[in-house]
Amino acid sequence: MSMKRRQLFASAAAGAAILSRPGWAGPAEPWRRFEITTRVTLMGDGPAQLWLPLAQTVGGYQSASDPTTTGSGHAVVTHDATYGADVLRVDWTGSAERTIDVVQVVATRDRSSSDPTLPVTEAERRFWRSPTGSLPTDGIVKTTAEKIVAGQSEPRAKLRAIYDWVVDHTTRNPDTPGCGVGDITAMLESGHLTGKCVDINSLMTGLSRAAGFPARDVYGIRVGPSHRFPFLGAGGTITKAQHCRSEVYLPDRGWFPVDPADVAKVVLEQKLTLQDPQVRALREYLFGSWEMNWVGFNSATDIDLPGLGSDQKPNFAFLMYPCAFVGAQQPDTLEPASFRYEIMSRELT
């Protein structure tokens, strides 16, 4: 096991421990519990493999049960080698009907910048500042970040400058497939700063790393109704409710939650402007807070799926949707009907 993976596992274990620690004084927000069921059927000839992202247990705001599975195939919880992200891998050796139901119960509570946070080691800070193929920190990303934070000396002021720049310069494009791909270099070079949550929040993450902050995307899915705007919630069938967020490490605050992409979503869906009082209030809220009608899976950008053949590549650089191979064919992740998967959420009382 690599050092990075051991460190990330240790953080996850500490997160689980802090949730169960007697007398732990967390924030006053109430807990919500959601049962999330993913049902997959794979058609076609030959052996098949399926990878499903699993909800993580992290910090003092999200706790996930172990998954339960029913159906055919051999299912095992595994982890990618770099990030230690929880992944359910299912293997079928033949061409008979391949079906599986996966259930997790996840408890969440709204997150704010005043929440207690786990300590982050220097090695982890270096890890989350490092560039990846999808999140470079040099070239136009670096020069843009430097221009944005010029004249600012305090970390929070620098971060606020990046957040405000992303909110002011990006727009949501409803025609972008899925949640986008997060090619931030292409966005900056073209000047077309438009897309969906992966594009906008990856830009937030990449610019933050280029400015010297540890930062990461968090890939997940909306699971319940929103108390703020209907378009920021989901429920029942949530097959297309995936959503990516961003968090940035501040020395005095720990992991600081932000979500400029949801500002852009409300502007588009509600047909409002950035000057509208509702949007201005949401803009302030999403600099340091997340409404946890959403469940986070992982922060594994440019993920190597465990057990994937060296001659195979997944559809995306992140695991936010189910991913499968049937023989040599890869069903389209963004087409649940042809892929034959459905995700359902039920809030528990």
C-alpha cells in the first residue's frame, strides 16, 4: 500500500471515529438520513466488469454505511491506488443476465466553515496541491491565478478573490453533456468559461492549486430536496442528479467548502442575474457552506479503476457515474437507459 493511500485511509478512519466519539460537540444542524439504491443491468456478450462509486465517511458531516448487494456477479469493495476512494467492483464471467442492486444508508448534516475539521498533514497538503492531467497548475492556469490574487496577502482574501472571479466569469451551459469534463486549460485558452459543475468547480480547484492552496473536487450526487432552491435538490429517481463540488484548505479553517457552479445553476434555471438579492445571498452562502441534501463519493481525479485492463480507459477522468465494460465494449455512462442503470434515493425518518 502506498504512503499516500495509507494517509488517506487514516484520515477516513479518523473521520469515522470523530462521528462516534461520545460527547463530541459538533454544529447544531440536524442529521438527515438517506437510503440510496443503485440498480444495474448489463446486456451483451462476454465477461463484464462494473465499477460503482460509494459514498464516503468524512469529517463531521457525512457518515456512510457499508453497502449491501443483491443479484448476480461477484461484488467486492475495493479502492483506487492513489486516492483510496471506495469503489464497488462487480465481475461477471459469462453472458447470462447480469444484474445487481446496491444499497447504502448515508447520514448527512449541513456543512459550514465553522465546523470542526480533522488535522491535515504536510504530506496531504502537498498531495492536494499537486497537478494532475486534468488539473494542471502551470501555463495559463498559473498566470490566471496569479492575476486574480495579485495584491492579496491573506489566504482567505486570496481564496475569496478566486471564488468571486469564477462566479463572475463562468456561466452554466445546459447543452453540456452530463456534468462536463473539467478541461480547464481549454476553457481558459478559448475564453469560453462555460459548462456544468465539473467544468466550473474544477476551474475553482485548479486555480486554487495554482495559487498555492491544497484543493480538490468532490464528486457526488444530490439525494434530497433543497431548502434553498428547487433546482438544487433531487429525490426519488436521482439517476441524473450527479453534482461535483470543490473544497480548499485554509490554514485556520481546514477544508473550506465552496460551490460556484451552483450559483451559475441558479442564475440559469431561475433566470436571474448575479445582482439579484437571492443570488447574492446564495453566493455568500456557498463560500464556506454546503447544503447536505447531497452525498459525496470521492475526490479521485484521473482515477485508475482497480482491476481495469491496461488497454482499457474509462469514459471519464473521475468516478461519479457507474462505469462498466462488457467484453470489449463500454456502455455510455451518460445514457442510463442504454446502460440500464437507475439510482433512487429515499429520505429516512
